[in-house]
Amino acid sequence: MHELPFADAIRPAAVSVLKLPMLRYAVGHEITLLYRRNPLVTLDDADFSKLPPNEQRTAIIVAADVCCQTWGEYHAEHTKDERKAVDRKWKEWSEAIATADYALAIADWRKYRNAGSQSFPQEDMPNDGREFRYFGQPELASVFNFLQITCRLTEVEALDYPLGLARMRRQAYLESEGAIRITNHIDAEIARRKEKYEAEHPESQFELNPKE
């Protein structure tokens, strides 16, 4: 059930946005866009669509620029001459995309981010009578800690690590430790059959046992 999305997280399809080749969507990309309060990641689709067109254009231009570079490349400190070269390259690119279809670019970037941010579906943990609570820490912080502490990556390596793959590997590790439950194909089929039955028999008082 989960082999295909896991394989896709390791080897995602090639994507270009506004004539820039996107790297695998990484932990550092998400952090940078959150830090910059980019509305493509801080707003849902409905609220983003209410923004003025110029703000939407700026958001996708910045997002494409962030995601075509590694953490080190994007956050590098340049000398005066290097800064001039970067500014010149930025100007040339801005002119090249002046007539781009920004709505299409936004849609393509969202698909790229969604594909690169997937995680496995999880189930609620059973109440076995002991005190239990779900994690309160931000998931992104937990993923970052997992990459550094458990996988022993450096900070920069963790920032450049694909986000979806990191999420899946962290979930697999936590499940092996008994901390979470990833939905397996049997549980998913049971839930699907139960939902289908309830939709077809809304007045029924009979409780379907899909395992029977």
C-alpha cells in the first residue's frame, strides 16, 4: 500500500516552475518559506486566492527561487561582485518570466510541494489505561531532530533532506518504537468498506463488521 508513495518520495518526478528546475522539496525549503511568511505556505488555497494578483505573483516567484536552490545556495553570503552577478541573473530571469502564466505556475508549484510533503496515514493510538498524550512539539521540529539525532545528519544535510521522505522515515521509526500506528492496507480496506456500507444504508442500525 505504501511502497509507491515511499518510492516517489525517494525519486520524485522532475518539475519546472517559471522556467526553473525544482529540487526535491526539502525541510529547508519549508522552513525558509515559513520564515519569509510566504502566503503559499501560510494561507490555504481559498485565502490565497483573495490576495491581489501582484502579491500572488511575488509569492510564486519567491517560492520558485527558494526551491530551485539548496539551503547553502539560497542563504549564502555574497561578496560585492558576487551580489552584482546574482542581481543581474535575477533581473534576466524576471524579464524572461514577465509574460508567464502565473496561475499555472502556482498550480504546478502546489502539486510539487504536495507531492514532496506526503506522509503515511496514521491511526489513533488505543487507550490502554495508561496516561497518554500525542506529541505537542511542531512536527517540523520533530522531523528535523529525527534527521540530526537519529539519522546523524549535519544541520545543513538535514535542511536539504526531502521533507516527505523524512516524514515517512520518521513515522516508520516511531511505529517500530510503538509510538504511533501507520494505517496498513487491511485497516484502510476495512474503513473503506464501512464507509461505503454506511453511505448506502444511512438508516441502518446494524453495525457492519468488515472483517467478517
